[in-house]
Amino acid sequence: MRKSSPHSLQKTIVIVAIMIPIALLHFFTGSHYRGPYPLFVNGYLLDILVPFGFYFLLCLNEYFILKSWLFKGLTIFMAAVSVEIAQYLGIPLLGRTFDPMDINMYAIGVLLAIVCDTLLFPRLFSFWRTGPQSDYDGKDRGRVGFTWRKN
């Protein structure tokens, strides 16, 4: 069994802190939500938040191929679009109603996750590593995205 690094534990805590509110929102709103902005919450909010959350679940791994933000983003987006296509074909997979606007919401959710993963979190958390490199030193040198440690 592989030991977890302190960075990996810290990253896991951040990801769990992202996933718990998404899960609670999904559980408590459901399709019968009648609070503020019911059309947006019932129709689109979870279509944004669920791909956002699943993107970060892929961040928990330590496999090289899944460290690429592009690979994670495309994987989550294609899975979500596949569900929507199944609904279009009449297959009740995670819902029954095809809505082409859902695909836009999936894209927004994935793009927000990518921005958080590559731009925001590395600036907020010194332990957040982005990209497939292992030489990221976590120091912000004013560059967008990630930086490489110089040898």
C-alpha cells in the first residue's frame, strides 16, 4: 500500500470540502425545490456543479494520465454528454428529459473546474499541483497556470 503525502491529504480535504456541499445541495433540492430561483436550481445549477465536482474527484488520483487538466476535463465532459445523448435516445440514464442546454451547463461546470484547478487553487493552496509534472514547486512567479522548478 502506498503512503499518502501530506500534500495528497491536504488536497483530499479540499476536494471533500467541495463535494460535500454539492452532494447536500443535490440531496436537499431534488426536482421539487421551491426556494429562490427554482427554474435555475432545478434546471441548471446541478448540471454545472456535478461535472465540477466529478472533475475534482479525478484530481484525487496519482496516475500520470489523469494529472492533465485537459484529459480530466474531456473525460468528465464526454461522460456527461453521453448521459444526455442516452436521454435523447429515450434511455432513462440519470434522468429522462433531453435538454440541449444541459450540454452547455456541463461545459460551464468543467471549465469552472479547470480554472479553479489550474489558476485559482495553485494560488490559494501551496500544496496544489497542476499538470502532469512532478517538479512543480508551488511558488507563484506571476505566471498563469503552473511553474516548473529550476534545477
